[in-house]
Amino acid sequence: MRKIVINLNEKDYLDFLLESNEHGFTAEEQIHEIINYYILVRKLRTKIQFSNNTITSFSNK
């Protein structure tokens, strides 16, 4: 496991904490949700780009 340290000013932290609480998460849980969402979006982009390249190559023939 890796450790990530993020420095936030107090206002940004409180804003993030408020947003997290509105979704029923702790700040740590919200960060995990953000990371998981980013990974999912990245994987989907890779699949879409691969699919688009495949379709393009078929239409070029």
C-alpha cells in the first residue's frame, strides 16, 4: 500500500469535508470513491479508444 499526503488549506478541507458528509462518507471514504471513479473512467476511455480504432480500421479497408 502507498501513502499519499495532500496538503489543503483549512477552507478547502472544510469544503471537502462538507461535501463528503453530504454523501454520507468520511473524507477518507470520499477520496477512495474519487480514486475508484477515476480508475473506472480511465478503463472505459481505453476500451472506447480501442473500439474506435478498430471501427476506423475496418472502414478504411
